[in-house]
Amino acid sequence: MKLWSGRFEKKTAAEVDDFNSSIHFDWRLYRHDIRGSIAHARMLGRQGIISEEEADLICTNLEQLLKDIESGSINFSTEAEDIHMNIESLLIERIGQTGKKLHTGRSRNDQVALDTRMYAREETDQILQLLSALQYELLKTAEDNAETFMPGYTHLQKAQPITLAHHLMAYFEMFRRDMERLLDCRKRINIMPLGSGALAGTTYPLDREWVAEELGFSDITRNSLDAVSDRDYIIEILGCCSMIMMHLSRFCEELILWSTDEFGFVIMDDSYSTGSSIMPQKKNPDVAELIRGKTGRVYGNLIALLTVMKALPLAYNKDMQEDKEALFDSLDTVKKCLKVFTGMLSTLKFSRKQMKQSALSGFANATDAADYLVKKGLPFRSAHEVIGKLVLHCIKHNLSLQDLELSQFKEFSPLFEEDIYHAISLETCVNERKLPGGPAAETVKQAIKEGRTWLDNVLSNLATA
Ligand code: ARG
């Protein structure tokens, strides 16, 4: 029998039960639902809304139910619709009349909001941990490569030389922002909605603050209508997930490119690569490609929920049940991708020689040649013109700037001296760029140190949250 069957004369059509039911995906809220119900029942007992004995009986049986679910001995029913009513029905089956008192002063609408917030909070913390592991891996690899020269690109054309450490630390910054976004979003997740009832609160003297504290929330929601119909925090998480995937996909794209024969900057480990069923020579970067591909579904979930919520009237509407599959799928996907990406990164072999060789060609030092003339007194725009001509000359004769004789330099400008070779060497180009944020080895080492301190700090705060 349904928990709400009183005003109905007919049974629900089987296909409606099937259509309406969310138990096949919201079962995973069982722990949060039970924990929330225990706090609610305790509070009802403390407030004298039910007796302390009744609260005890409810709580011990909910705890037993939790054990039974975890041991796999419970089958949830589609007819009971969702995880909330499944658990309540199971409790009533076990303890009868007293079990029927659990839902006093509560609605499924504030209950589902509570459970989803607890789930989201836990998952956010897991993603923060996974991001930290990735960040530590980036710091470690960057530390080893502060003097590994490589070309930096714009338009995917060689631009100016940088180091691998500087490149990796660019990703550190992206993931740092992702972590900050999640931490900020967590503040809005961590608000307790119970006591909002179906939409208009309740007449029982509930102690909302006590429940909030019991469940580790930092505050209670301030408007009952909003509390049961707010899915902003889920959309925010989906946004955070999308941004993480966007960053991962950019990183993956670069690794895919770098592992080509044309680039040859990186060799992926056999354990993170796959072969071809027909071409014996192939070693494919499937992991990186799949992460790049999964970015699409994570974006899709964000757009799906934004669209579900568009123009929905207050307060709860069943449409909102569509939030969970999107949320679960994005969280699962991001967690899997972060884990496998960190594994892939930690097994990469960078071909330092190849990277350096590449940085030496393609006129990545042309800006420095122009800056050299500026330091000798030429206005920058004129220096740009001179070096442009010099580059064109080199292209025609298949040379690099550093291959030219001093006399050839002088044909383009009398300002060139012997020190031009030092000025356009890879070491100078990189290590003289030592403004904060630049690629110079000493600057990047400083950035790595700062990054590590920041990360240690975030993690220790997380542990106490
Ligand atoms: N399974 C529902 C959901 O996920 C729970 C809330 C249902 N409330 C209701 N009045 N039908 O949204």
C-alpha cells in the first residue's frame, strides 16, 4: 500500500509506477536519508513532539535498516516510488505505529532537499581530494622540469620559449580555480533545509538549528518556499564539473598532440595506452581521448538541469526529480576522469631533448632579438621590422637566427654585436623573463613553492571542515 493512498480510489497504473519512480537511481541517497531521518526523529523526541522512547525505537531500527541495506539484504520497491518512501515503508513494516510518526513535521520536499545537499557535500569533498592529488602530481612534475625548455604556442604556432614547469603550472592555476569554485559552492550546499515542510514550514515546534548542527550544516535555509525549490547548488556543482572537464580536456588535447610522431614531446605509458585491432604499430592515447569526449556529457548535464529549472513556478514540482541523474552522472564522470588522468600523468615520460630541439627552431627567440635591438636604442616598432626581415631571410635560406654570422646580422642593423648570441639563447629567453608570473626557472620555482603552501593549507582546512 502506498503511503499516500488515503484519498485515492484506484490503484496507480503499473506504467505510471514505473514512470514516476526514481528508486532505480535515488537509492544511492539511502545513507543520507537514514542519517537525516535519525536526526529528525531525535529532534522530535527532544522537542516532546514524539516521546523519547519512540525516538529511540525509530533510531535503532533506522540504524539496523542501514546495516541491512549495506549487507545487501534489502530489495527496494518501485511501488514505494523513491528512496525516501522506501525507507519509511521499511521502517513501518518493522515497527508499525511508531514508524508512522517519523514523518511528523516533515515533507518529502524538504527531505529530498536535505538528502541531496548531504550527498552533494560529500561528493564535493571527494572531488576536492581528487583535485588535490592531481595538483600534487603537477607540482612534483613541475619541480623536476623547471629547466626543461619547450616552445610556447599561440595559434598553435611557435611563439616564445618557456619551460615544461611553466606549462604545467598553468594547469595548476586552472585546477586551483576549480578547487576555489568548489569550496565556494560548498558554502551554499551546506545549508540545512529541513523544517521547510512541503513549502510553507510547519506548525510543530521543530528545532531546526539542532538538526543543522547534528548533521554538520553551517546554517539553516531562510525561506521555506525557496528551500524546497532551490536547485541552484546542483547547477553550480554541474558548472564546477563542466569547468573541471573543460580544463582536463584541454590538457588531454595537448597530451594527444604531444604524443604524436610530429611533436614527440611525450611518451604515454603502455599501461595508459591501447592498441589497434588491425594496425600492429599503433599505440593510441584512448584515455586522454575518452576524457576529452566525456566533457560533452558533463556539459550536457549542466544544460539539461538549467533547462529543467527554466520557468518552473514555485515551489516543488516533480520536474525537479530530473536533477539527480544529471548530478550523479556528472559527479561519477568527473571522479573517474580525475583519477585516471592523474594516473596517466604520473606515468608520462617527457622527451626533454625533443622539446628543447623544438624550442630552438621556428624562431621562438625572434621577440628577444627585437628586444635586443631595443636595448641598443632602436624603437620597438623599428626593431620588430628589422627582425621580421631577418626572419624572412632565414626562412629563405633554411636557417635559424642563431645560425647567422655576426656580419650577416650587421647587414640588417649596425647595432648587432657579439652579445646577440647570448641574448637570443634559449637560456636567456626563458630565464630573463623573471617578472612575477613569468617562465624563468627561479620564478617558477617560487610559484611552485607558493602553490604547494596553498594546497597544503586547503587540504588541512578540508580535513577539519
Ligand atoms: N523523488 C522525489 C524527487 O526526487 C522526491 C520528492 C517528491 N515530492 C513529491 N511531492 N512528489 O524529487
